[in-house]
Amino acid sequence: MELEFKTYVRTGDQLRHFAAPVTKYNTRECFGTLCDFIFGEQQDKAFILYGLRRTGKTTMIRQAILKMTDEQKNRTAFIQMGSKDMLRVLIFLE
């Protein structure tokens, strides 16, 4: 199976610009859980946030980035991936 992904990597100042559009958005109820994980005791971690399209995943990531210090942004890489055939990819990975 051949998979074609579009991948975007953002770090440092790119994260600041990426997060700016959601400055005045309200947070969702589950945002606290996401922040607890991101800003928890363990600092060296990676996670995958996935779900249906247009449900607010990217907005919540942007809101979390807004809460980061400049030092945290400089140590963070946000990798955004997309595939034209994402459902097939997820089934393949399971």
C-alpha cells in the first residue's frame, strides 16, 4: 500500500503565528484534560490527537500553544499530517 501524506512542521516563532488566530476563542470542556497532559510533570513526550474532521482538534492545539512560554515554544515541534485517504490509513495501521 502506497500512502501519500502532506506534512507540516512548525516550531518556535512559527508556533506563535500559527496560534494567533484563536486568541479570542472560547475553550472546550475537554481542553483542560489536553493541557493537563501537555503541561504535566513529564516534559519529553509526543502525542497524536486524531478524530473526525472539523471537530476542533487544531483549534485546541493552537489554544494550548498560546499558553506556552517562549522557552516551551522553542522546545516544541507541532507536526501536522494529512492524507487524502485518512480512513484507509487508520484501518491499515490497526
